[in-house]
Amino acid sequence: MAPTRVPSHHRRRSANSLEGQRGTLRTSKATLHGDIGIRDRLHHFTWASYNLTMATGGIALILARTPHRFDGLTVLGDIVFLLDIVLFLGICIAISTRFILFPKAFMASLRHPTESLFFPTFWISLANVLNNVQEYGVPKCGPWLVVTLRVLFWVYIACTFLLAVGQYFFLFTGKPLTIQDFTPAWILPVFPVMLSGTVAAIIGPSQPPEHALPILFAGATFQGLGISISTYMFSTYLGRLMAHGLPRPDTRPGMFIAVGPPAFTGLTFLGISNSLANIYPSYTTVSGVNHPEIIADIFRIVALSAAIFLWATAFWFFSIALVSVLHGVFTQGLTFHLVWWAFVFPNVGFTICTINIGQALMSEGILWLSSVMTVLLVIVWLFVGTMHFRAVWKKQILWPGKDEDHDQ
């Protein structure tokens, strides 16, 4: 029997199909063996990369605030601050390149149930920049920088409040999340507007009284909003831990995020109380108060009591997170994720809160404790930075299936 002749167009179709399969196999093989280009790796450059500048800016701030100083510490802080600026601009360029190369990635990142939670880290990094401009820039520049910081503060509050409303709206109306999915990262959308209290406490002393007072009141207002929403979230978080146990070991460093709200609120209260002494009673009075000169003293006492109360809460969350991470290390080991930077930034607030309490109580023991915490935090920052670089080199991040956008 003569062989059946296959029409030419079927042969071409089969050849194209075979070539497509070979192309797919080549792509899969290339991915498995690590042979993908920078363009493809940039596709996975997520918002969580701002965790790096969040932590670096925090280290610069803590170096400016640490009580026991030595020659060259301010210069070292200047260097870290400049490094933070360079890293921040570099991340902005990299993530912008991602969105230019992949136009659909921008909206997808804001709707993604995991990656979108890290969009606030961009705004938290900006808060660090404002704080460090006050600490390192204002003493060396003219009054124009004080005015600039004042304008930027109000712009920052407006943007971050809209973020807190808008992002939670997206979370409420998007894909339903279960309690088992809960992580402290759910607090992040309200974190930037909460940090306006910290910014107000830091820039307040350099502002004229007529401008400082509304800045401090606005900071206290939105600090209250942040700690209130965080407290509501904490009840869900603790319920999730009781019902479902600890999260996966590689995500447990994120448990340190819970340290941030009480710690930053405590340092904000004490920072605001320092500034009020420059405002009352010379600048203004309060309706119904016959002796406005006592306002600053009363607020100082209340702020110190609240800060100590909140410090204990932060310490408890810190202890739970530390024990959980150590348990994960010794039982299963940890793989690097960008959430490792939570080892640093929330504990910056915890350390500065300790510094402020020590100064308020005039306790040399507490101040030395805060100095030890500062040294340990710098060591952790260097360690996590080394592991971050190693993870990029080893293809543990910026790689398909390894980042916060892995289920896109």
C-alpha cells in the first residue's frame, strides 16, 4: 500500500507546533538552570523592595538619636542617610522600569493580595527621609528647609490618609481573605499615616509655635488613628495565632511588624510632649483652662505613662516574634524573603521609644540599654543587608515564583 501523503499545510502546522514546544522546553530549561535576563528579573521587582530603604532610613534616624555618642557618629549617620537616599532613588528607578516594560504590572501590583500590602513601604520610606532631613539637614541649612518640611508634612498626611482609606477599600472589595491568611502586614496600609505622628514629633521643635501647634495636633490625631486600627487588627492576629498556630517559618520575621504601632506611638507621645513646653503658655491658651502653663507638664506626665504602657506591649510582641523566629530557625531553617527587613524597622521605633523613656525618667540604666539595642540593631541591619545581596545572587528573590507577586 502506498504511504498516505500529508498535505503541505499540515506539515507546516506540525512543524510550527513542534517548534513552539521546543521553544517552551527551552524556556523551561533556561528557567530551571537560571538562564533568564535582567528584564525578566525586573518583572519580579516588587513594592516590598522598599523594605530595604525603610530599614536603612531607620538606622540613620537611630544613629542621630542614640544617647551615648562618640566622635564621628554624626558623620556615620550622614553616610547612612546618603546611602538611604541613593538606595531609595535606585529602587524607584528599578520599579519604574518594571512598570514601563510591563505596563499591566502596575495595576496588578496594587490589586495583588500580597504585593499590594507592601505598597505602603514606599510611603514609610518617605517618612524616614523627612525625619532624617530634619535630623541631618536642618542644623546645616537655612530656614527655607524648615518651611519645606512643613509643606511636605501636610502633603504627606493627605496622601497617606487617602492611601489608608483606598487600600483598605480595595482589600474589602477584592478577593476575600481568610483569618488563616492574616499576617501583621495587614497593618501596613495604615502605618504611613500613623507615622505622621512620628514626623510631627521630630520636626515640631524646629517649627515656629504658630505652625508647630497644628502640626503636633495633626500628628497626634493620625497617630491615634493608626494605633486604633492596629489594635483592632491585633485582635484578629492573635485569634489567628490561637486558632491556626504560627505562620510558616520563612514568614515569621514579619511578626516583628506588630512591634511597630505601640513603639512608634509611645515615642510620638513623648516627642510631642517635649515640643509643647515651647508652645504653652506663651503662644496660646486653651478654652476652659485657667492656668495654661500646666498644660505641657500634664501632657508630659500622661505621655510618659502611656509610653511606658505601650513599651510593654511592644516588648511582648517583640518577645513573641523573637521566640517564634528562633523556633523556626532550629526546626526548619529560614529562607530569605524581603520581609526579613522587619527585623530592623519596627525595632527602630522600639529602640527610640526606649531612648525617650530613659531621657524622660533620667535613667542612665535605660539609656545604656537603648545604646546596646542600637548596636545590636546596626549589626542586624548589616546581617540582613548581606543576606539580601546573597539572595539576589543566589536567585532566591527577583525570580519567578519567589517574590510577593508569585501567584500572579
